Amino acid sequence: MQILLIGKNGQLGWELRRTLLPLGQVVALDYPEIDLAD
């Protein structure tokens, strides 16, 4: 399973990434790395 995590640098993002790793591939990005504007 692939999991997209937005906000990897915060405390919650760090804990979520560590917790989700056993469930599948985690793609962790932070806000400056993505452009959500259209």
C-alpha cells in the first residue's frame, strides 16, 4: 500500500510516518515541496 503524508516535518508528521511505515510505502512531503494551487 502507498501512503501519502503531507506535513512530514512537524511532530505529528514525524510520528505518523514512523507509525505508518510497517503498513506500506510512505511518501512523505512537506508544504514547500508540493504545489496545490491550480
